[in-house]
Amino acid sequence: MNVAELAKLLRVSDATVQRWGRQRLIPTIRVGDTIRFDPEMLADWMESQAFPSPRAPGDPNEHEMSWQDMGELAPQEFRSSKGKP
């Protein structure tokens, strides 16, 4: 996953993702000057950080992160089964 893809997923700017990567605030894979992200590493990191779900303010119980909230970052076996029998 590249910077632009992660920025879109997290709803932040590319510059923010790049800054977080340089500051080692999120797990990165560096190939020369290129920053890449492993979806499984990010999912583990988000879970360990208790990353808040992008839901509207309200009942605090609704702010628990679920595997489905992480979309394509979630391991395949935890992804939503929408469209599947």
C-alpha cells in the first residue's frame, strides 16, 4: 500500500501520512526513499493503538474499532461478508 492509498483510507493528507512515517508514528516499509505500508502490519498497529473508528460523536460504546471498520486493512478472514452467501 502506498502513501496516497493509506491517506485516502485514513481520510488524511498524503503529507500527514508521510510525516507520520518519517516520525515512526506508524509502521512503514522503506525501499530507498519510498515509503510503503503492509496492510497486516497496519491492522495490528491500529488494534494495538485502540485507533478510533471514523464514526460520528455519540455513545462511547459505538467508538470501538471492529475488523469491518478497517476494510481492506483487515485480514481476509475478518472482512465483511457483504455480497457473499
